[in-house]
Amino acid sequence: MTDHRRLEQATSTCSYCPKACRFSCPVSEATQNESLSAWGKMSAAHHVVAEKKPIDVEVSAAVHACTGCGRCTSFCKHENDVGPTLFAARGEAVKAGLQPRGAASTLATFHQAQNPFGRELGSLVASWRAQRPVRYPLFPGCSTLVKRPGLLEQTIAVSDAFGAPMGVAKSASKCCGYPLYAAGSFDAFAAHAKSVAEAFVETPEVAVLDAGCAFTFRKLYPEFGVRLPTRIRTVIEVLHENLPHAPERKPLPQRVGYHDACHLGRGLGLYDEPRALLARAVITIVEAPSVRREGGCAGGGGLLPRTMVETSVEMARRQALEISDDANVTMVTGCPTSTRMFERAGRRAMDLISVLEQWVTQP
């Protein structure tokens, strides 16, 4: 839950800092606007959180200009949590009715349908229920269910090939609730998390495909006092564990660029596992000069694709260029949202699971 003393300390620490991390914010770099640097946004939040001044449209816009990627925290001597602090400040915008239109519409849709897409997820899950025993119940995430069902099919194929068969879990009809958190609607997020925990009672273990969902379950739920009765693992962790059982195949003759997705890398600390999987599947991997904890952001988090559409796409474009300016190099990442952002930026992109599916099914 919101710790106001911690928020005041966080905004004060940034506000009085001499902008030492001004280079670290992908939003600021994409917009070329220093007021949207970590310092600028936290200074704006400081007026609301610490000085108790009413939020206005300008401050609301500033605190919404963040994906929560955590890159600034990686460079901060104090490891200040900028993203969570700005998300908390968004709660004041919710109360005042001053959210950007994209954030407000996302909240409205979520409250109506219990997911950000306004879809009934139960029927989608039912169409994917396994007709045979599986080792791992699979939680794909509502984004994959609604927008990338092909990735779900590929995940099942790869897990079979690795000797770790998966089938969509009944609990997958529940959204993890991350959009509520990103919108600053913390009370609604906590209540939703409790309802999700109840849906997981009969699921002792689950493999999660969407990195954002896994991060929400493993990191955010405990912060709001919600403990899932389920062991949460990512699909990437399960596949990495079963890599010795993968079929013997030659690496694909491809040159790809790997991107550390924020929730997968900085959020969950999964850096080596996806690289080990990708190294078995392709001949050549290229990376940006700044990787792992210092890696860039593809612009898909924090509701930014709904509140600052052009900026989010520009972030993905810049990140792809940093990895490789060769348009023939395919961007590969372990997060479906990041893959979609690279595609929106006009770059060829594939999810890591899609690459593995090509590798295990080649003649």
C-alpha cells in the first residue's frame, strides 16, 4: 500500500539532486524534454506528495510520462524508486479527474470488464483448455489472449518439445491488474489482486508468459499485502530449466538483436536465462552498448502507449536503433508487449518464444 513518508522521501531525494541521471530516462530522451526527466517528473510529484498542493493538468501530464521501466533507478546512487512514486502520484490525478484521456479510458474499461481490453476472457481461455494432462498450467496474460493468440500456440508447441507440456490455466481468465497499478488506482488494484488470489487457490504452480504479469504477481502483489497461494514462474524460467531436454537442432542461420525487456530484466532479474535459450536457437546475437540493468526501454509500460502514443513508439524506434541500425536484424525480446512496440516502430520483431518455435520445428 502507499507509504506517504517513503513517497515524500523519494520525491525530495530527486528534487534536490543536481540532475545526475538526466540521461537515463527513455521518455525524456525520446521527447528531448528535460522537464520529463526523472528529476523533472519527481520535482512535479514533490509538489503534490510532499507539499500537499493540488494536482493540476501540467503535473498530471508529467507524472504520466513514465513507463516505470526502472532505468533511472539503476543509475541512481540512492536507488530511488521513481516509477512507483510517480504511479502513486497518479492517484491524485484519478481523484481530481485530471488523468490523460488514455489512462481514464483504460480505467473505465477495466472497471467495466475487469481487463483493459473490454473482452470476456473466460471464453477465450476455454478455447485453449488442454485436452490432455500437462505439467504446467499456463497463464498467458490477457494481452496475449486478446492480441497474440498465435504466440500462445507457439508456447504450447515449444513447451511440448522441451518436455514440459503446458496448457492454459482456468485462472488465466483473470487479468493480473497491472493497468490499475499503472494508472495509480492503488485501492482498486489491491482489491483486484485479492480476487485473483482467490482464483488461484486450486493452482499450486503456474507458468506465466507475459513478463508484466509475472512481475505483478511476484513483486507488486506482496507490496500490497497479497500473497498468492501459487508458485509463480515465468515460461522462460521453465524452458531454461528444461533446456537439456530440448531437441537437438542446428541453430537457425539468423542474426538477431536481443532486448532486455524491463519487467523481465530489471523487474525479475532474468538476464542469463533468455540469452541461454536464444543462443541455442540462432547463430548470431547482437546487443546494444547498454544492456541488462542499464538497458533501454521499448516504451510499452506504464500505460504510455495509451497516454503518449507517439513518444512510446519513438522510444521503441530509438531502442531498436541502439541495438542495430541494420533493418535486416530482427529484434527479439522476452516480452510480448515489447515485441509489439518494436513492430509499431517499423522494425521486424519476434518474441523469444516465436524464435524457439522456429528452431524446434525446423526440418
